Amino acid sequence: MPRRAATAPQPAPPGPVQAEGRTTADALAASFIKAIEDRVLKKGRFFPPLRELAVRHTASPVTIRKAFAELVSLGLVESVPNVGYRVLRRKPRPAKVSKKEEAARAAERGPIGILYGDLASIQGASRSIAAIEAMAAQRGRAVMLAATQRDGTREDEALRRMIDAGVQALIVAPATEGPRGVELERWIRAKRPAVLEGHPGPWTLRAKAAAAADHVDLDNTGGMHAALEHCWSLGHRRFALLCAGAPELSERAEAWRAWLDERGVPGAHRALLGYVPPSREGGALHWRGLRERAGTITAVLCTGDEIALGVIDAARAAGVKVPQDLSVVGFGNESVDGPYALRELTTVDFDREHLAHYLLASLDDQARARAGVRYEELPWDALAGTGGAPAAVRAASAAVVGAETHAQAQAQATPAVQGSAPAKPRRAKKEPQRTPWRLRVPMFLVVRHSTAAPPRGTGAAGPAPASPLRPSPPSGPIRIW
């Protein structure tokens, strides 16, 4: 049986051991660790008895035991029954890390892959990518980019390259064209960190896979309402919307329709053009077709800034004054020609850093949840007033969970009926799975000089247009809804 030496070296000078911002036990533990590192107490030697240390440092035996408990947890000393604490090593042993924790740490440190549709044009959202890269750099993570043209085949090819390069997390604007991509679905099924940008209406990704992943999107409804409220407050009552892509799949177009219906704007005072190319040329071409058919439209809203700039160019070339005769509003606050091109355009914008924060917070949370670490709740309070309905979703989720818990409690509390077969033992339910996040980034209006009050005679009491605003689609690329 090991014995303590008659005179053991003292690990610290006599008197109370204190350190600012630390408890007495933590301060004692730090002084004992320093004594071991400085070889005051060598490997195999015992510390003085607890009572002796308590008297020497004016501390209770309980406090001394707490200090030694810290050293035991670090593997520096061991407790020998009826003898005392013996030094095992000079340096703390490395903490044991499970394979899941290793995977989670790798996922939190590894490169992030970004798959967007087009990185060569404004639709590639260069400012958003810059914000994501800057925030990832703060976390010590690299970023890899790939353009998919929103095509399923290209998406698969890009994702395979990223997997070979060691990407640990994905930010994806899923494909909307071509065959359904399989690599993204495999990634999501494997519960690897991924967050999808946008809303699932036009995606080729299967609904089950999309439902299992986190989504981050812009609050398109709130942004469109802000633009319409602004134009309405100026006195506009005749509106048009130029929409890039299919209007039936556009949240902005749906919000536009719903807002005008709520305000009672008749169909003769509104026009919606779909499949507008997201360029100045597309905006100019469709505005000319709109002008021929829409009569006295005084406010044109566009789902992209390039379209809005094309409308302004074409209107001024035709002798229409902007904003005196026509108000124009865009979306995105971005132009291929840089900020100077937007100097006059009223547009709906959003905070790119806000978007980047949501995306990276989602990836970090997924990595922790995959390792079995307690995950964060969806930050509902961050979404208040953004036009979404997080409170309703939260209440519905709580109701479902509450119903399940109540049913389970009732089943367990109900006594067995006399003469009936004994109830089968219930399997313990697994811990609740992580609920995918659904986040909306707020949008806000940036008012410049492309909007103003409509000219007299074209407001709410102005004459109706000579022709209906929703004729059958004309020949050529212009389509009116």
C-alpha cells in the first residue's frame, strides 16, 4: 500500500490563495497545477493532507476537495483511499472526444460550399457572397463557389467536385431546371449541414428532402407590401408588375395580387407581366408592350433592379418623365453597373450581413445537433414583424408536441382493465429530432428619386384606361397575366 512521505513539499506559499474573477477552489486548483508543472511536486509524490492544506491556506476542507476534483478531472492527480492525492503527470491528459464530436468539429471548421445559379451576373448575388465569405473568415472557415445555372445536372457535377475537395457544409440555391439532382438529396438524407436559399415552389428537389433541410429566404411579402404602401401613400391607384420568371411561382407576384385585392383595386387598374428577362433590355421591351396596352398606369414595380432601370431608360426615351409621370420601384438594390446606376432608383433592399448570419448560424447548429450536442431553438424573436408567421408556426408546433406528450401520459396513467392481457412494455421514445429552421430575412424600402405623386387625372379618380389590362398574350416574347 502506498504511503505518504513524512514531509511533503508544499504546493503554494502559506496564506489565502485568491485570483480576480475566480472562486477560491479555482484559484487553489491553478496554484496546484503550477506546482506540478514547475516540478515542486514530481510524479508519484503525494500532496500534503487536506487538513494541513486547509489550515495553511485558510480554506475549508470542502474547498480543498473541490480544487483536487478539478485536478482529477484533468488527469493530473489520482485519489488514493486513506492516503491522499498523488501526482500522475505534469500535463493534463487530452480530453476524450467521440467520433460524433470529431465529425461536428470538422463540420464547424471545414470549408463551406456555395452553389448559386449564376456567379457572372447580378443574379449571382455578389454582395451576399461577400458577406458570407467575410463571416466565414471570422470563424476560420474557407468558402468554395460553384455556378449551377439552376440546372440539376450541373448541380450534381459541382457538388461532387466539392465533396472531393472536402467541403463540410453547403449553402445551395437549388436547381429549378433539368433533371432532378441526386447528390443534394443524398447529402440531406445523410443529415450533413445544408441550408437552402429561396422557397421550394420551383425547385426540382423532392418535397421530402426539401422539408428535411433548413431554409433561409427573403421576406418577399413584406418587401412588396412596403413598396406598394409607399406608392399608395403618394396617391398611385394604377399599378403594374414586371416579374422575372413565372408569376404563379413568385412570392412577390402573389403578394402584389393579394395586396391590391385587399385594397379593392379593380382589375382594369392593374397589369402583371411575367417571364421578363432580368435585364435592362427585358425591362425596356416589356414596358413598351405594357404602355401600349395598360393605358394610364402610373406606378411600375419590378422584381429586379435591372428590369426597373430598363423601364426608366425606355420611358425617358419615349418622352415619359420619371418620376413626374411614372414612378418605378425595383428589388435588390444591385446593378451590374454598380451603385452609381442606382442613384435615382427607389428599391427594396435587405441586409446581407443579416442573411449571412442566418445561413452560418443554421450550419453551425446542424453540426452541433448531428453530434448530439444540445441545439439552439429557432430564433423566432428575430423574425417579429417581417411579414412571416413564425408565432403561428411555433404555436402549432407546441400544440402538436403537447398533444403527443398528453397522449403518452394518458396511456401510461390508464390502469389495465381487469382480465385484459398485460400491456406490452413501451419502448422509450428517442429524443426529439432537430426541427428544420425556416428563416426570413427582413426587407426594407430605400426611397430615391424614381417615385413621386402621380400626375393629376391619373389617380384613384382618373379616367379608366382605354383597353383592359389583361388581354390575351400578344405574339412575341411579352406575356401578360
